[in-house]
Amino acid sequence: MKDTISNISHQLKTPLAALNIYNGIMQEEAKDTPTIHEFTELSEQELDRIETLVQNLLKIAKLDAGTIVIEKNIENVAEMMAYVERHFAYRADREKKTLSFSGDKTVTLSCDQNWMLEAISNIVKNAFDHTTEGAVIHIEWKEFASVVQIVVRDNGSGIHPEDLPYIFKRFYRSRFSKDRQGIGLGLSLAKAIIEAHNGTIEVDSDLEGGTSFTMNFLIPTEL
């Protein structure tokens, strides 16, 4: 299984990289041809979607196969959120959305930082995908007696009640959603990563009232 995943990864990454290069060359050549330039920009967006799909499929396959070892260290949550802020800063500016953070700078979490950032980033990306210009996406973290809690909340259009039981299923696409950006893997991958950390994730949403994803992680007790 490890060899198969590795081979698929290399086989898909190489042609995707080549297509991105070719598309970049065409964009340069088409600067003075508006119609062609428009289509090369659309091609770039679709190539990005394919690349995201491939990467998420590979990550889920690795988790399913048990070929990934979660290596936990004590990480500062505020520092992790600073990475998330930098990662989404350009998109927030481009889409005229506000990304805000609040939490105690001393809170720590026992986790594999790379995988945890993957999970949180997928949830934040989902918030961007399902909100419009002027939206506010807020991330808050707190430490309670036995858990560390991280909440990602937006003030978007919300999730239809019929969709709530299925949003973590792979490739699930709502018939009520107007969004066509997602590929239905980000939330599934986030849930798998969180559960691999012995955590839980819950969603609460109201139509026109926004959506919040709440992640809870047990604080290890010393025996």
C-alpha cells in the first residue's frame, strides 16, 4: 500500500507540475489577447482544484492505510494560529473578508503540528468557500479543566439542516449550496486528522446565521 500510494503520488504530481508550467507560459503569451488570457486564468483555477483533490486523496489514503504516524509534541496554539493567519492573509484581502483570532497565548496542545494545521486550515478554507464579500471568519481557542477547545466560526449563509448529518462524508456535495469551489474532501480529511489525535469535531449552523466548527482535545493527565 505504501509503494502504491508513493507511485500514484509521483505519477500525478509530474503531469500536474508540467501543466501548471505550460499554463503559465500561455498566460504570458496571451497578455494582449483578453479572451485567451481569461481562459488560461480559468485553467489555472481548475489545475489548482485538481492538485488539491490529488493531495487530499493521497493524505486520506495514507490515513486509511495506517501509513502515517502521528508524532505529538507540545505546541503553542497561538503560534499555530499565526501560521493560519499568514496562510490565508492574501485570500482574505483578495476576497475582502476579515480573519480574526482570539485566545490565551499560553495555551498549548499535544499534537502533530503539521497534521493539525492541515485540519484547521481545511476548516478555515471551508469557511472562505462558503462566505461572501465582507464576511468575518473568527478563530478562538480556550483551555478548560480537561480539554483544549478550538472554534472556527463564520457569519455566512449557514448549512441547510438536511446537510448537517453528511458534511463530513467524502465527496458530499449539497444540493442546496451555491458554492462550486469545494471538492468534498476537506472536512472529511479534517475530521480524520482530529480523530487521529483522539479529538472530536462538531458543527452548529443556522441558515443565514453562520456556522461554527468546534474541536475538543483531551488534555493528557499525568498518572
